[in-house]
Amino acid sequence: MIWFVVACIVQALAGFFYLFAGLIVPPYGLVFLWVLWIAATVVLVRFRDRGPLTLVIPAVTIALWYIVIWMGESWFGWTA
């Protein structure tokens, strides 16, 4: 259960970046990021009994945020 609590804390910290990504991305990108974060949080809750495997979900969430921001900047010209 401690793994789940730690994963939830890290997921909440990742949510901070998803919440304030609106400073970098346009509204349609922000909605896409929020949907990604909510989906990852649902997956995290469903995996709560998997022990240390739950720590993978926040790591993937952080990686997805970075990838979406990078792709938006490279391909769509998003700037801060």
C-alpha cells in the first residue's frame, strides 16, 4: 500500500505540471494533456494492488508530458 501512496504523491506532483502547462501550450493542447493526466490517474488507481509496479505510472505520466511539450514545440511551434 505504501507504493500506491508514494505513486499518488508523485502523480499529484506531475499534475502540477499538467495544470500549469497552459503557460506553454494552446488550449487544445492543454485539454489533451489534462485528458492524458486523468487517464493515467485512473490507471494508477486500478493498479493500486500491484506493488512497486504502481511507480511506473507516474514516471510514464512525466515522460508523456515532456514528449507532448517537445513535440508541440518542434512540430506545431508552441512557445512560452
